[in-house]
Amino acid sequence: MTQAELVTAIGNTLTRMDNTLMDPDLQNQPARWQQVYAMRKHLDDQQRELVAATIQADDAAFQNLTGKIQLAIKQLQQIVDNLKKIDSIINTIARISAVLDEILKAAA
């Protein structure tokens, strides 16, 4: 995965999260809505940092980490369809963000 592909994948994830935030079932759960919104904001901030970072996309560590992100994004896509699994959404987004933190640290 290249840096551009990673930025695009994160952007697609943000769009899914935006759609989730508009769901009336989630909007009726203010605490949960706030959690998802906070995670969405954090992921958006990380995406901006990723765009600004200079990353060696051919680095083995980067490729390993982006593989983890791809797996987590696939899991998130499956989970988002069922709002009863909001905790799983939050946990999966947290995993994506944690790995992005590793990438950004390596780029610094």
C-alpha cells in the first residue's frame, strides 16, 4: 500500500463514519455519538498528518503496518452495518489510529 492509498482508505473510512453519525439510532445515544465523533475527529487529524508526512512507502515496517490498517478497515466496514456494535466500531477505529500513530512517529 502506498501513502496515497492509505490516505484514500482513511478518507473512505471517514465517509463511512460520517454516515454512521447521521444514523438516527446513534443520534438517540448522545454518549455513543460523542465517542464515535471524537474517534472520527482524531482519525481525520491523523489523516491530515499523514498527508503532510514524508514516508518511505517501500519500507517493510510501513507495509506491515498498512496491512494491519487494511485488516482493521475491512473489519470496520463489516461492523458499521450494525449499530448495535458501536463498541466494536470504537475499538476498531482506536486500533487504526494506534497504528497510524506508529507510522507518523516513524516519519518524524
